[in-house]
Amino acid sequence: MGERTRVTLKHKSLTSLNEPMIHMKMRTALAWVLMVAIALIVLASPLVKATLCETIRTSTEYPQSALPSQVVSVTTSVSGSCTSDGEDYFGVRVDLVDSVSGMVLSSNSTAIGYNANNFSVNVHNAATTPKDNQSWAINMNTYLIQAGAASGKYLLNSTELRIQIGVKPLPELRPAPSFIILLTMVGLVLAWRTHIKPAKEHVS
């Protein structure tokens, strides 16, 4: 009887010692499952964004040149076909960003509506040109805005615009080496003729 009691107590003590290790293994396994699930969600997100719109066409109208401190208008036409089931509201947003400073110069949106299966909209932006003469570089970023159960902002297109502000500086004229050699030869010939002519007159 006493021997059985000792064996039972020993078994209980071993079980109590193994319980923390079992809990630790379960927690480790649960953490791995959560990490795998998060990784799958992150990897799946770009696919959803990429397949949201099948075709997108953009065109932009803007002045090629402008005066310093002048307000210029930029019109962006966006058309395409995006997956929509009438549950979410869609729109197009265009941001004009200074390429050097990164400052947002203008941001404007135009609504598409609940049906984005086949749409065509125009977005109008206005920005003030710099105060000095330069070739002004602007990044134009076009986004699809989705509001509703599956809200989000998706970049459709990004392009750089350049507007000449003020008078374009004239290029510095640098004579070609061949032209310099030609002028040197002409100068030598003229000097030689000038030197020879007085000598002939003296002989005669």
C-alpha cells in the first residue's frame, strides 16, 4: 500500500512539472498560427488592390509654360473599369506634389458613385507657380478612393509634369575646338601676308 502511494505521488509530481511546459508549447504553437495568418493577409492585400481595377486610362492637360507666381490649372481625365457591387462609394483623387520639397500643392476629388464598372471623370486642380524662373517639376498622383465596407485608397497612376516658369535661360555658347583651330590658322595666314608684303615693297 505504501509503495502504491509513493508511485501515485511521484506520478502527480511529474504531471504538475510537465503542465507549464505543455502550456508553453501551446502558446508557442498559437503564436506561430497567428503569425502565419497575418502573413497570409498581408500577402493577399496587394492582390486585392491589383485586381480591383482591370483597365485605367489617364490623360492630363496643363500649360507647358507660365509666369512666376501665376495660378495654373491642371485637368486630369480618368476612365476605366473597376470591380464594384453597388455597396461601396467610389471617387478619383488627384494630388499635385512639388518634386523637390514634397509639399502637396493641390488635392481635389471627383465622385464616381456606387457603380465603377465603367466610368469616366475629370479632376481639376490649381496650383501657384514658384516666384523665380525655373523648370518646375510636379508629381501628379492619381488615386481611386473606395468608401464603405471595404474602404481604401489605391494609387492608379503617378507621373511627373514639367512647366517652364519665366524665360528659359539661353544655353552658354562654347566654340568648338575645330572652330578655334580655324580662326588660329586664318590669323596666322593674315599675319604672314602682312609681313611678306612690306618685304616685297622694300625689295622693289
